[in-house]
Amino acid sequence: MKFSGRITDMQQSPIRKLVPIAEAAKKRGKKVYHLNIGQPDVKTPEVFFDALKDFDKEVLAYSFSQGSPELLESFSSYYKSYGIDFDPSDILVTNGGSEALLFAMIAICDNGDEVLVPEPFYTNYNGFGNVAGINVVPITTEAEKGFALPPKEEIEKIINPKTKGILLSNPGNPTGAVYSKEQLNIVRDLAKENDLYIIADEVYREYIFDDFPYMSFAQFDDISDRVIIIDSISKRYSACGARIGSIASKNKDLIAQVLKLCQGRLCVPTIEQLGAAALAKVPKEYFEKTKEEYKQRRDIVYEALQEMPGVVCELPHGAFYIMAKLPVKNAEKFVVWMLEEFDIDGETVMFAPAEGFYATPGLGVDEIRMAYVLNQESLKKAMNILKLGLEAYPDKK
Amino acid sequence: MKFSGRITDMQQSPIRKLVPIAEAAKKRGKKVYHLNIGQPDVKTPEVFFDALKDFDKEVLAYSFSQGSPELLESFSSYYKSYGIDFDPSDILVTNGGSEALLFAMIAICDNGDEVLVPEPFYTNYNGFGNVAGINVVPITTEAEKGFALPPKEEIEKIINPKTKGILLSNPGNPTGAVYSKEQLNIVRDLAKENDLYIIADEVYREYIFDDFPYMSFAQFDDISDRVIIIDSISKRYSACGARIGSIASKNKDLIAQVLKLCQGRLCVPTIEQLGAAALAKVPKEYFEKTKEEYKQRRDIVYEALQEMPGVVCELPHGAFYIMAKLPVKNAEKFVVWMLEEFDIDGETVMFAPAEGFYATPGLGVDEIRMAYVLNQESLKKAMNILKLGLEAYPDKK
């Protein structure tokens, strides 16, 4: 039996495909520090769980396709706290940021259309592209330049009549890069001059360090009809398992079109929406505290990497990821080797090989993405294991 | 700003698009009996809610992309109770039956490929087709023949190299029809002779009346590599708001391919899976009781319809829907009129106009789908309102 080309062409998630190897290592008694996936250890606010207990209906009925009124109101007030003016009617609740991304792509692209994405990028962008028959065209950026966008003229060269939008995450996954105002202006101008949408994945909005100036694409009033904001409670509130995200835009027609997709899948889970709506009660201090914790973790990881011979990485200013070039021939092989053959006192560490974050063949082969989502003591141990692992690894450059 | 052709071409859900008109009627103080949507009033088993209370983790983390081991085990044992042999590894948990359908289509079809579907069909099949760039090609069936499939030769005529599968719901939504063994054999033979997949949407498996013989496509051993079973807890356990479904197949390669799609959206909500896994504890008597209740409701609706002059409908043997041809020129206009201009003592009733369930233009214009999901007293009142509404309606045939 044959399968479709689009599904056989899909790569396995580089974040998840090595999980069976890690599971096998654990079965053999090894402890694995998981820096391979953005699953934070931060506590989910208790108001989420408390709200679930309030559910007192006898029938677990469908919710509204656009999301429950309470959750839409909650998202709207969250945005207002950032000076972003989204009414509840400008927002649709989705099954995580994932569905929001897929719906945004489908709304603006037909089969064979193109979306530009700064590379390296969140690997599932490619997967959604496959599903939707959209070509994800990379705008290559470099670790040595802090993953900044290339000059406008460079990007213009790859725009053609099939290009419908620019998709970017800010702060960036997997880079941790935060775009400057000047960089965002380039994207704004490109969108205006070439009639493009901007799909802005801003799920890491809370995690920007070093007083680095930040601006949301929702704050560019002159292009509000071109901007689609993708959001999620996953990272913000350490609630990845809730799978609650959103798509927001001042373009009313766009929201009306995407609502049809929402109706097609009926609704997002009723109970998870109840918990998510309660998160509006979480005080700003929660974010401050979490941000400070992530900053300290970033410093631990970054400083440790600076001490490792042959490792190249720039200081990232946002999210909770760090990309590093390792002195190995093939980072995926190294990650597997760390799981299968290396340990310090029965402990090892797991990363995401970065090749899957690139669309251009050959790029990222010697890079890894680290998610600093563990406590500081664990991170210190993990960095020590990485250092000793690199020293012991036979297949170096 | 332009949108993609595939999204602008999408019709609004015929089940949901009239909701604002119903809401407006309610705001004016009218009571509306909702027979327009398959949202049962049956109580969700308490074990679902009890299981949620057992969640004792501090972090709401991602679940496995394929679904939690407990839920996969629970689904496997559910199938075994029907004599269907699906291991946990043959099953993937999805965001409702909706996502299972979309994933199945994507796995077997590239853009422009075709899937045959007996018409009238669950309207969202069309929506998923739009999203995935797949042509849903109707096999027209008729109310007067109990929506039975046409002869094999008729169906063969519309099969071409782009045809990749046959999708059908059994028992049928919106028809309530249950396919006989002979009918299923036709589909089996067509699949074998033309190298097609069978996507079998069996979410109403529990609701088959009158001792009508039933067989799941999963019980055809000679085509097990061609069969993809779509399932959902929504109707079975009156848990529509949980959005927990599944895709199951003995074709291991297919499951491996679809797992990549599952990885792309990371996972299904963690907490809803917890509740769903507990449903394995629900005794068979729950289904027996619910089935008997639906049967009585069907009888009330069917008998009432028989008494209405000019109404045509056949006795359906499954699910909880009934299709009826009304003596009106346009059923959608009639549904709107019932909401906006008609009431009996401040009460009216709402149906789904059936035109949206057909792909062939012009069909179903004078038909409605009724979901008998309300208690018997309410149904009797609703049928009386329909009868009087039809008498009073000015735009009759």
C-alpha cells in the first residue's frame, strides 16, 4: 500500500525521533538530563488546576468553535497588559500554537505557495508546510551574527509571486534570538512592498533578558491587516500539556476565514479552556520570577559552553534555547553516542541535533539546540557531562 | 489582503453557521430546542471527571505524541470487547475524530487526489478535503432507498487513478443508515480491486437498533492493511467536549507515517486523556441503557414525522440522526424562519439544513437532519412545533 508523497517526505521530528534511544538508555538504568525538548520544569500556576475543580456540569459538551467567551476575554486582557489591542472577537482559540500555525498557513497559501522563514527555525514549521502543501523557503541566518536577518536586498531576491508571507518566531526557537526594531522594520517593509502577510510566532514573549528592547508585530499599527499573531500558554505558564494556543489579527476577514477551519474541527477541549481562562489571574510577578530563573540558567549554560574548546555560540537574549556548534563531525551521531555509550556516574545528557532546524541541506550538521528547562544544579551537571563527553568522543572534527 | 482559494472556497459549517440566528432568537427570550447538532444530553460517565481529580503533578507537561500509554491500552481493550484486535501500538490518539479524519486523508492523498464518499455525508469531510487539497467525490445515495450504496458497477465508474480511498461513516451521519454485510463487501471488493484504502468512521458503533446486524471494517481480516478506523469518545460516552479520538490500523507502516503528523502537533491534551483512559471502567450496561434511550427517541421522532403531510423519511437503524425531506422549497430558509418568525408559546426548534451534507449541487435543498439528542418530553414538544411550523410556513412546495 502506498502513502502520499507529502507524508513520506516529512522528516521525523528531530526533537522527538531520538526519544526511543533515550528510553532504551533509561531502561538500562542510565539517568538522562533532557535538554532536547522545551518542556520546562517550572510549576504550572495552581489557578489552572483549581479552575478544573469548578467544572460542575453533568455533560462534557462542545465548546464554541472560536473558543469559550471566558478564555477569549482572558486572552484579550492579557494582550492589553502588553499594550496590544486585541478584542475577544480578534482572537480564535486553537489546539496549541501548532494548530494556529497550520491554520494561518492554510488561510494565506494554496498548494505550492511559499512562506519565507528565517533559518534555523522551529522544525515543525516544515511539518505544517508538508501537511498544507506549502514550501517553507529559508532565509539563512548565522550563529556568528547572532542569527540576525540578512540585509533587505538579500531577502527580496527570494520573493516571487508565489510568496504569500513571512513566518518568524520572536524571541526565536531554536536560536533564542530577539529581533531588534530595525530588523522588524525590514520585515514590515518587505510585507508592505510585496503584499505579504507576517505570521509572528511570539509564544516566548515573556522571556527576554538583559533589558533587550522588544516589540510585538501587533504593535505595528500601519500593517495591522497583514499581521497574524500566534500564541500559546505552553511556555508562558509552563502548561505544555494543555495544548491551548491562539491566533489573533486585526484583519476581521482573516479571522472570519480561519473560523471556518475552527468550525471544521468543532472546538478545542472544554476543560482545558476552563483552566487556561483562569490564568488571567496569574500575577505579573510569576513571569518576573520565571524570567529571572531562566536568565540564571542561560548564564550557567552559556558560560559553561564558553569554557569548552571548539564550541561556538553567541549569547542569546530570549526564549529558553541556546544553539551551539560542536567540534564534532556529526551532532546527531554525537547525541546518540552520548545516550548509548557515554555516562558520568550513570548519568548522561540529551540535546536536539540542529540539522532538522535547517531547510538548506548541509547546514547545522555540527550544531545542537539546548533547552535550558532544568534546575540550575541539574544544568551544571549536564554541562559537565557534555564537556567530558566532548573530550572523550572519538569522531571529532 | 487576499486569502487562499482553498479557504475562501470552504463552506461554513451548515451545522454551526445558523448558530448566531439561534442566539439572537434566544436573546429575544425564545426557547430553542436544538436538534441541529449532535450534542447529546446524556450524562458523561462520572469516572471521567473523577480521573481528572487524580492529577497530582505540579507541571502540566506534554504527553506522548501517539497518546498516553494508559489511553492507548484503554482503547485497545475497548476494541477487544468488540472482537477487534488492535494492540496499543496499532492506535494513535487524536484531537477528536476530526483530526483522525484529516490525518488519514493526508496520509493517503496528495494534493488533487480523490476520496469517494457516500453522499449525504458528514459535512466536515468537505472541510477536511479543502484543507488537505483533496477532492471529495460523492457516491450519491437516496433517502427513498434507505441511503443504501448503489451497485458496484456504478461506483466503479467514478474510480480513476487519482482515487486513493473510500471514506464512509457506519452507522451513518447524517443518515442514521447502517450498511449491511453485502454493502460492506462491495466496498471491500472495490478496495481490493482498485488498490484503495477504506477510511471507516465508526464513532456511532454503539447505536444500532432493531437487532440490525453490524460489522466493523476492522473485522475484515483479508483487507486489514487497507483499513483505517476512525473513532472518538464524543458520542459513545457523551464527551464531545473532551476532543479525544483515535486512528487505528493493522497497517504498521501507515501508523508510523501518521505518527509523524502526530509529532508535528506534539500531543493531545494531557488532562483530557486522563479522563478518557478511565472510561474503560464504564460497564457495558451504560451503552445498553443509552442505546435503549436513543431507540425510544428515534421512535418518537420517526412516528411524529410519519404523521406530517408531505414529509418523507425512512426508518434509520443507527446513530442518533434522522434525515427528512420537507414539503418546503428551501429547508435552510425554513430553519431560519422557524428561528426568527415562528414559535409556540415562546418555543421553537432548530435543525441542520441538509444541503451542506451533499456535494452534488441541488441535492438536499428540501431536506433537514435532526439529531435526537434531547429527552423524550422535549422531543415530543419539538416535533409538535415542527408540525405546526410546517402548517404555518408560507413558502411550501
